[in-house]
Amino acid sequence: MRPNIKSGMLPALLLAALAAFSCQSFGISVEECYTIGMAYFELGKYEEAERWLSRAGSAGRTRAASEYNLGRIAFETGRYGEAADHFGRVLEQDQDNVMALRALAYTRIKTGEKEEAAALYRRVLALVPDSADDGYNHALVLYALENYTEAEELLLSRQYILAQNKDMLLLLARTQRALGKVEAADSYAQWLVDGKDSRVRYEYARTLEDAELYAKALEEYQTALTDLPPDSKNPGAADLRFSMARVYLVADADNPQGMIELKNALDAGFAGREEMETLAEDQRIPGTVREEIRQLTGGLPSEAPESAESSASPESSGASEFPKVVE
């Protein structure tokens, strides 16, 4: 009698015994062979899972599912080229297989092939236009490609979920900021209504500063500094104090607080020589003050660690999770 095998219920010893045989030699169906492979997968035994899924994939009834899950195993074990090959073979048989398209797009992100990933996400969204995760991932890839206009259009087309999806809202704020749009401030403010993150508040304050809303920018820099975790590096206290100094110096150079904050920033470890040099050339600051800034800059190393401002990126949100289920 053929054994009744269900995923997740096979004892480990039985799995080990079955591994020495092919589906046909043991007298079980390819569906049961596939189930054995998936049981191994669930146990994290990828080598055995690959063996059984490869056998199950030899027949038409389980070929596509086996190929897809072999791709998952290759992805999980860091063999991204092999993973792409598996997902590509699924798409050769079914070009509109949404799961395979998503998986291949995600794999292309991992291999740095962002143009290919963007093209794949366009195909996915043509098939499932209302998908929040696919829309977010596509916009994230577009942002990485610096295609900010298309990324913003894609995110704004999903207004109905922006308020509930914090990752999408933050990506919209960053995209609008990259475009130099004042609307970025509103998007950041909306994110911060029920969110607390020094990195995001720092970006919000800089957006306000760029819009010459200096009083509000100072308030947000100060809030970020007050709420800053003790071990924060990006931004650190020195970054925030330098930003506050810059606002004071540009908006009200006669106020001594600007130079006080600048010296506080240096005492806290600020080493952004390039940013100091830029500040010293800002014509909105009186010449005598700029000369004092130059003197302070002379004591900084010629090469400084990357600042919080220059290291901002969308990857802090991360792409949505790799698709793990095949129907």
C-alpha cells in the first residue's frame, strides 16, 4: 500500500530512509516525492530537499512547483545565479507566473541588477496592480536607480494605503526630498505622527532647513538630539549639533549661539571637513565668521568618516519579504 504522506508530518528517520531511493523505485507518486522535498525544506535540510525536489521536477504535474522551490533553496543558500535560472525556467513555461516574477525580481535586487528588477516589477504590477508589497519594492528599486519621478508617481498612485504603510510613506518622503519638493516635509511629518526615529527626524529637519523654515528645523534638530539613543551613530550627537550650528549661522549669523553649537559639535567629535569647508564658503554668513570657521576647519583630518547626511539611503526600510509560497 502506498504511504499517506503529509507535509510537516514525516519523521526524520523515515525521511532519511526515503532519501536513498527515487520516487519510482520506492513506489510513490511525484506528488508525494514533492511533499518529501518540502518536508526537508521546512526542516532546513536543503541538500536533501534539493535531491527530492529535483526528482519531483522530472514530471509535469510537479515540475513548476519543484523548479520554483529549488530556486528558493538556491536563494536561501546565497546561490543567486542558480536561483535566477530556476525562476527563469518557471517563466519560460508560464510568463505570467506572478510568484516567479516576484522571486526573480527580488533575486535581481540581491545581485545588484536593478534595471532588470524594475522591469520585472512592472510586469508584476501589470498583473496585480493593487499589490502594496510589489508597488513598494518597485518604487524602492526606482529610488535606487535615482528614477525619483517614476518612483513618486508609483507611490502616489497608492494614496489609499500610504497612511497605513509606514515603509511606503517614508520612501515617498525620501523620494520627494530627492526631487527637492516641499511636499517632502508633509510626508515626513505624517510619518512622525506615530513614529519615533532619530534618523527620520534628522531627515525631516534637513528638509525644513532646505525650505528655509529655520525655526521649525531647529526645533526638530533639538528634538532629535533630545531623543537620540546613547549609542546612535547615524546621526550622532555631533551631526545634530553641527546641523543646528549651520541653521543659526545661516539664519542669524549675529547670534553667538551658532559658533557655540559649532564648537560643541567639534567637541562631540564632528569631523566632517568637507561640510565645514562648504559652510565656510556660504555667502549668507558674514566674512569674519566664515574666516573663524576656516580656522576651526584647519584642525580637522583631510579624510573624515561618512556623515549622517551623506549616508542617507532607502535601504533602512528594506524590500518586502521574499515570496515563500507557491500555489
